[in-house]
Amino acid sequence: MALLAAWFVPRDIGGFSGWRIVAAIGAAGAVAAWALQRGLPESARWLAVKDTGGWTDLGGPTYRARTLMLVAFNVLQTFGYYGFSSWVTTLLFQEHVDFVRSLQYTAVIAFANPFGPLVAMYFADRVERKSQLAVLAVAIAGALVAFAAARSPAAILTWGIALALALNWFSSAFHAYQAELYPTRVRARAVGFVYSWSRFSSIFVGFAVAAVLQRFGPSAVFLMIAGAMIAVAAIVALFGPRTNRMNLESIAP
């Protein structure tokens, strides 16, 4: 997408601004996702019990604490993921990197994105997931501060690539983590509910970044995002249940 943006954004094609075309291409992925999900088999566990949970499960005594933990987690993690990936070009431009060069840096950094999930796959069952998330959140916060201080092309790319890897590793790990905190009968509803708070939070991330950027500059934006990730680390470290090498019945009774 970064390469497409670098080519389309400066142009108007057929009367449409280039950024609109990039957004339309990204949205087209929803059509492919809809087609793919139609062929997914039902969970064997769900077929065995043929039971569905209700909203009372999420707020009941068994799952209330983890539901609140994941709501707070999702509200804040959006600042780290989208605050960086959506604004990196603008933040570089505000640091006196010309716009074309900023897009070039962003394109190179984006090449690291697919490798984050591969790293997550390797460590998925080797390291406790809540520990992975807490450590990664702190690492992301530190890398954000280092990226903000970077001035040479090599330093910008090094820390940018490190952030892309860590953010995508983090994203892969937390999607797996939040799913295994609920039993099969209520998992889809529960994960949809807690993750929807990240979508709600994303409404305000852009406004928050823009306001801080305008008043205090790009360095303050990086510090704000880093602070959100430190809070994420504390939330999951203090309140997140352990899950690795445990059967589902003991994680989510």
C-alpha cells in the first residue's frame, strides 16, 4: 500500500484524487475476506456443544475482569499501531524530511510488515503470550522514542523497520491472546465486542495526534504514543491471565 500511495497520491486520475483511489483499493480487500470466510468450517468445539453464549457471559463474574482488561487494552493499543503506521509519513515531513523522501522511507519500512507475523508464529507457543505482549509494548515505546530522535536515513530506517516488525508481531500475538480468553460458545461475540473498542478508539487517534502535533510538535506525538504503549504493557502484565501450554477449559471454563 505504501508503494501504491507513493505513486497515486501525488496524482489525479479520472477526476479522482489519488488518495481516494488508494483508499478504494484497500477497501476492496473486504470483498475477498467475505468470499474466504464463506468456506471456513465451523469450530469442532462449537459443533460439539451447539450452544451460544450471551452478553451476560461477558459481564458475569467469570469473565468480567478479562473483558474490562481487554477493553482498556484495545482502546490504548490503537494509539501505538495506527498512531505510528497512519501518521509516520506526516511525522517525518514535520521533522523536515521532504514529502517524497518521507513516502520513500515509509515504503521501505512497510516491507518489514509481513515479517512481524512470521516472528510471532515462531514464538507463539515458545513464550507466554501475555509476557510477549508486555515486553513488545515496552519495546515499541522505546523504539518510538528512538525513531523520534533519529535524524540520519540509516537511523530512521533502522528504527522504523524495528517498529514495523514489533507492531505486527504485537498485533498477531494479541489477536490470538484475546480469542483464547473466552470459551467457544461466546468467543466470536466477546472478541467482536472487545476489539470493537479499538475501532471506537481509532476515531479519536487521528484527532489526538493532529492536536498534539500542531501544538507541541512531532516529538510530543511519539511520546504520547509511547505512553499509551507503556500503559498497555502495565494492563496486560498486571491483569492478563496466562494462557500458554494450558487447555482451553482451564483458561476459559
